[in-house]
Amino acid sequence: MQRILHWAGQTFSSEASPEEPLYKVLERVGLPAGTEILTATTNGSIHELQAPVGDHVEFQLLGWDSPEGKYVFWHSSAHILAEAILSFFPKAKLSIGPPIENGFYYDIDFGDTPISPEDFERIEQKFLELAAQPEYFVRKKVSKEEALSYYQQRENPYKIELIQELPPDDITFYESGNFVDLCKGPHLWHSGPIRAVKILSLAGAYWRGDSRNPQLTRVYAISFPEKALLEEYLHFLEEAARRDHRNLGKQLDLFSFHEEGPGFPFWHPKGMRLLTALQDWMRAKLLRSGYEEIRTPIILTQRLWEQSGHYENYRENMYFTTIDEEPYAVKPMNCPGSTIIYRSRLRSYRELPLRLFEFGLVHRHELSGVLTGLFRVRAFTQDDAHIYCTPEQIEPEITALLQLVNEVYEAFGFSQREIYLSTRPEKYIGSLELWSQAESALEAALRKSGFTFQINPGEGAFYGPKIDFVVRDSLRRRWQLGTIQLDFSMPRRFGLEYIGPDGQPSTPVMIHRAILGSFERFIGVLLEHTAGELPLWLSPIQVKVLPVSEKFYAYADEVGKALAQAGIRWAVDKTDEKLGKKIREAEQEKVPLIWVVGAKEAESGTVSIRDRRTRTQSEGVPLAQAVQDVLQASQPPI
């Protein structure tokens, strides 16, 4: 049978029998010199090069630059890493070793002989020796009895548990060199393309993510087809560490975390300036867009959360208390409170769409091991809104939302974005007709707005389809921020109605939406995106006044008063340090504008300006003009 292979815009073909492995076909078709094929796809599924071509006619050949190529590359690398580790820790017991977004890891029970960073170099060297042989990955189908026997002999309870849960006809081993592992695949044909590796870190990980289970050691690593790519990645890690928002938060005196409240951020005065400026900007933008602001209680009766479904599906992440002998819960989400405001009086279709936004403080219980600065906290303020509309209003509302999301991300320099449309899952509520209408409305709005998007079939919420937004920061890291979700369930659960044109009650559609996600996480992302160099309009301190000596404190206060009256965020440095050190400290604090005042400035009513953004200096600028210049330059984007 004729087989068609696609690679880099070219098409190749060759005759091949169903039993022939794909790599044999590649040897005949005359690919360009230096081409390194890692895997292939057929009908969207990964096809290993060592697998028979079977009945497949067309193959999309893939290399390192594809997600599928990296997936099999790092999956295969995890096996070689495990083999290298076992050569030094033969009593270690393996559990799982999947590829991840950047590299791979393996969770291992090292018993009484723990691994340490001092072991990394020799393990990496052994890894490269094994990969260079090369080692071929051979798939072998085994019976459940064989699989259990193999791991019972090795006293590995983790693999045994996994095997016991697998269907009898769905158990496969992969052999590479002297290493055998329970694995579903897919893998490279052989390890030859793997030419560079780095063990990155160690972490604790409970078996299957359950704190009641044994704690294993998670070994994180990454591999590449070229050493230069590894060096580039290590440079990226150094830059990412320099931009770590936790370090910047301390350096800029924005926020901190303390043992008195693990996972609960403490916002310092400068951090509150930043948080307030961001919220004020969002608030003004939403009010101009036809939203109305609400606030709902932080603690509400447990009955409410039972009615909303959160108690049944989310209670492990909630905090509870008792008031007047009745159980209450601290809210993990704002939506139930919003529905109470909606149903506080009878609504007419003429009031819809009703757009209610809330910067609502929510609390969610997170395991201590996953708390990560502002990225994963136990208390945060959601950039939340709920839109109540008729089914016919879904498309125009989504179109307006897409425009709003686009404007917000552009304002912060997130020009690279990915959009995903997630459709009806297997388990869903509501009629097929309503689902079809909702999905069509979301897709139509995306197309009308001119956005490129990908469809995630079956990945919608059980109550409705959704649109998710992923941005790339200045280091090209992906961050999922905003979401737009259609909900047919909650309005029915809470008996929400509006009186339609026919005088009959109807149930509104509820649109959940967040643009920033949460203010805390977004600030963390923004700090890392900008390396702490925030735009002037958002900087906690826009101007720092530096008096040359104590004799000019009074004039510095006069300058500060003029800034304060203009609504400009400022600070004055009245320490006894020399001017040079004051300037260095202000620059380390990433203050955009530094105003120096001494005898000449006090006498003439001027300031001398150092602009960190343009690296320019101006002397003898009249105070009133300087203030106006700041006001003009610090206008936030509309």
C-alpha cells in the first residue's frame, strides 16, 4: 500500500506493508540530509517510529520543534534517567516518570539512601553514556500476571498498585538497554537524538498526590538534542530566577508571607499602592463598559454552598465555621453571592444584560506543599464578574468581552496570546439544543472578533462551554489568566428568573468571567513579565524626592506636597546617607523618576530629574512644570 509522509511542507511517498515499521519507510523516502524525525502523528494520535504502519495511509512527521516531538523526547529521557539513577541506587523503587511542559520528572522511593544534589553530575554523565549507545525502545505487551510477578520480585508497591488498576489487555512494558519499565508510551525509536541533559532539582511528592500516602522524591530534569539548547535553557532559568516575583516582592517592599498565616499574603504600603492602582484602573474600565460594582459577604451559610454544589464538589478546599450554632463557610468563589443580589427583586428582560462585577476576597484551602508566592495562595481577590442575559444576548456579550480582554492584555504588553474554546463534555447538564446554541454563539463571537483559536473538544465545564486565555510573558512562558464561561446550571439552582416580552418568567444565562484571574496572581505574573520595571502609571512610587542634606528637608516636603495634591504617588528619602547611595537605593527600588533637591533647587523652586526609563537627566526644571510632566506621562491606558 502507498504511504504518504508530510515533513516541513514537503510530501514523500513509499510502498509499505502493514507490518513494516515506520522508520524503515523513512529510510527509503529520501528526506533532506540532517533531518531528525522524532515521531509522527496519524489522525491526531502519536505514532512511534518503531511501530508498524498498519492501515495508516498518511503520516505527519515531527521533530524537536513540535509539542509531540518534545513529548516523546522527554518521555524517553525519563526512562534513561531512571536507568541511570538505578545504576547508583539499585534499591530505589520507581513510581511514575511523565514528561511535563519543560522537561520531565521521575518520582522515586529512595528508601534509606536518599539522593542529593552532589549526585547530579555522575547521574548526568551516566545518562549521556546510556543515551549515546544508543538504547532502542522496544514495546512489549505483557499479561497482568507477568507484570505483577515482575514487580513483586522487585518489591515495588507503586508499580503493583498501578498494574492492579489496569485492564488485563492494556499492560505494556518498554525495554531500553538493560532497563524495563511499565509504560504506555509513546517513545523515541532510540535514544540517539538525546545529547544533553541537566538534573534541575529535587522535591517531595506524595504518592498519587495524597498526603496519606508515602512521600517520594521527585527528580526534575530536562534534556535536549543539542548542548547549545541546554545552555540557552539554563540562561533562561537564570533570567527567570532574577525575575522571581517573590524576590522582587521583597526587594521592592511590596508583600511578604509569614508563619502566622501560611499562604496568606501580607500587603505592605507600597504593595497596597500597586494593588489599589491596578484595581482603580480596572474599576474605571469596567464602569465605562456598562458594569456595576457589588460586594458580597465573605462568610455565608453552609446551606448556600450546598445549594450551589460547591459543598458537594469543593468542600475539601473550603474553610468552615459556626455562628449561632449554624454551620457557615468562608466563600471560595463569588458567584453564589452574585445570584442572591440578582434575585433580590423581580427582573425584566429590559434590564438585561445585567453586568455585575466584584473584586471579591475569597479563601481556598491549599496544601502547604503547593503554595508558591502570589501564584498559589489561600486568600486572593478575584477580578470577577457575572453577566445575566437572555440566550439571544450571548453572542454580543461575548463579542464585547473579547474586546475588553484584548484591551486589558494589550495595556500590559501581553501581545502573544492563545485562545481555547472548550466544548460540551460527556457529562453535562442542560439540553443539547441549548448547548449547541451556546457553543455556536461562542465560536461566532470569536470569529467575528477576528481571533485565532483552538477547539478543545469535550473540555467544557459540566454547566456550559468556555473560552480560556493564555498569555506569553517576555520570557515566552505561558500563563493562563482569563476565562469566559457560560452557565446554565446555577441560574436554575437558585431559581433566577426574568419576565420576558411575553410576560412569562424565563431563566437567564449566566456568564462567569475573569480577565486578570486574581489580582494577586496577576501582579506576580506582571512583576516577572517586567522584571519589576512597572509602567509609570502603575508604579507604587512614581517619584522619589532626594534632598541633598538635612538642610533641604523642608523644601523636599514642599515638593512632596505638590506631588500629593496632584495625586502622584511619591516618597522622600530623609536618611543620613550620601546622595550617591540614595540614588542607588532608589534605582534598586525601580522608582521611575528620581528628583534631587539641594540649595540651587530650593532657591529657584525647581527640581533636578533623573529618569530611569529614558536614562536621561534634566536640571533646574520648575516644580509646577515637573508635576505636570509626571501627570501627563503617568496617564493609564484607556
